[in-house]
Amino acid sequence: MADGGSTVAVLPPSGAGRRRRGIGWPARLEIAALTGPAIIIFLTFVIFPVIMAAYYGFFSWKGYGRPTDFIGLRNYVVIFQDGLFIDALKHNAVIVVLSLVMQGPIAIGLALLLNKKMRGKSVIRVLIFVPYVISEVIVGTSWSLMLQTSGAVNDMLKAIGLGGFAHDWLSDPKIAIWSLMVIISWKYIGFAVLLFLAGLQGIPIELHEAASIDGASYWQIQRRITLPLLGPTVRIWAFLSIIGSLQLFDLVYIIWGQYIASTAGTSTMATYMVGNGRNSGNYGYGNAVAVVLFVISLVIALVYQRFVLRRDTEGALTEGKK
């Protein structure tokens, strides 16, 4: 404020005297208009089907007419007493762990390699990413033909003098889960590489240059600077990989089928749900399995969000301010 040639700064009210003003009605209407359609779609296609599945899970229902045979929690009790479901749950757990262990290090290594200046980098990127965009039906059918006892893989091993390694890659319970992991890694590692490359692009090059001037080697720079700064991207990828592994269905169903998957040791909760629900005409039981699968995925997602992703999302939303 100017008074007789002198200037006095007018400070905003602070401390207890400062009151937070709420947003006005125009802002509220704008928020409602922007978020309303998404909330309606989410409630209609996510929350409402889950509620209906939980409702049908309390009935012995064959899929037509209104459910009338109320059986309470019997479907849910049967699920956890069924050895086939417990086996499918264990297979999902193995797939989750192996996906993280196998795909993570390989994808980070490929991303670091492709982040360097080299000839043919664009072509290699495309070749690595191509399997991700191929339909699961094509991938499953192709690998099932190649991994048959008389398939291309065994023929190639015999042709190069390694016939002793020829095996029944799909039916042997000791090997089938590893065959599945090879297929999954081949299919989805391109997405992980692309995600990590995007994360590497966000790391300032000045940090690498400063460390190099100070005498740090290439591996010291990667271990001390690149990997810690790539941490948020790795954690997001791990979250997507865990949820995808828990819901894995298509490749297993296409390659092994609903009945062979359980004997080959590759069945998942999703294939169990389809085999014992829809294909058996027991839709009430299938809905109960779907609810169990949803609850397991939700609990894991919330725990991961609480203990792993929380610091990343807090920093993103509040810029580190408390």
C-alpha cells in the first residue's frame, strides 16, 4: 500500500486467523460434470457386477430364471475345501513370483541396453514389443503347436543333435509351469521394456555426466543413480504384473484347456472359475469363485498400495508436501 511516497506491504492473514475458503458452486459443478460419467461407468460395469456376483454366489443357480435355492455360504465353503481350487491358487502364486523374478531383471537389462546409443536400436525395440500386441489366441495356438511332442521345438533339438533334451513340454507337470512362464515372459516382456525405457528417459543426463566426471564406472552409475531413480517405474510395473498374473486366463485356457490345465499343473483361479462355473452349468458356484478372485486381488492391491506405492503416489499428488 502506498502512503506519501512510502510503500507498506500488505501481508495475507496468517495463522489461526486465516480461514480456508471452500470452492464455489461453479467449481463443484465442473468437477461433477468431469467426473460424473466416469463414476457412473465405474459403478455400472465394476461395482454393480461384483454386487450381483456376490448375490448369486449365495444360491445354487443354473443360470436361467431367478435364483430361488438359497444355500448361504455353502459355495464359499466348498471353494476352500476343493483341492483343485487350492492347487489353482498355488499356481497363481507361483506365476506371480516367477513373473517378477524372470521378467524384471531381463526387462531392466534390455531397457538399459536400448537406452544406449547403438545402431538398429529402433528395430530391436519393435521386435521386442511385437509379441505384446499379438493376440493371445494366436500366441497360444502357435506355442501349443510348437511345444507338442512332435512339434517344432523337439524337431529343432533333434536336428542340432540335442535330441536328449526333447520333452513333452505341455503335459509333464514338472515342466509345464516353466513352459507357461517362458510363453508369458516372451509375450509380456516387451511391455516392461517399454515402460522402463520411458522411466529412463525421465532421469536427467546431467546426473550421469557428473558421476562420470567424478570417476564413477558405468555399473556404479547404474547401481547408484539409474536403478534408484527408476524405482517408481519398477514398482508400478510390478503392481501391473501381479494383478495380471492373478487374473491370468486366456493363454492357459487356449494352450491347455479347462481339464488338462489342472493335471498339467498350470490351472489358475480364472480357469477354475470358468471350468466349474459356466462350463459345468453351475453359475452360482462360478459367481462365488469370481467373488473370491476379486477379493484376493483387491486385498493384494490395497496392501501393495499401502506399503509399496504409497510414497510414490503421495509424492506425485502433493509434490512431497505433508
